[in-house]
Amino acid sequence: MRIGEAARRSGVNAKMIRHYGLIGLLRPGRHANNYRLYTEQTVARLRFIRHARELALPLPEVQALLSL
């Protein structure tokens, strides 16, 4: 799915999804036309990030939790 669909399903806006990709929290695949490709697993990860941020966890701690 594309970023707009991932944003809709996860509740995280597209700008933040791109940011999370830049800082290494996400590693989206790529389509042949170089568009980012998001999976259901990525959407679940985004939901986790969103919930962790709602609990005021800093991004380094979120990244540590995701690496477990």
C-alpha cells in the first residue's frame, strides 16, 4: 500500500511516516517506480509508535522497544 493508505490505517500522518523512515524507525520497501511500499506489518509498527508517543515515550526509547 502507499503512504496515504498506511497513514489512514495507522492514524499517523504521512509527514510523520516519512520522518520515522528517515530516522530509521521504519524501513519501507520500494515499488519499481521508487514509491515507498508499506505492508500490514508496517502499519502495526506505526500503530505501536503512535501509542508509545501518546504515552510520551521519547523516540530513542521507542526505537529500543522496537528493536527487541
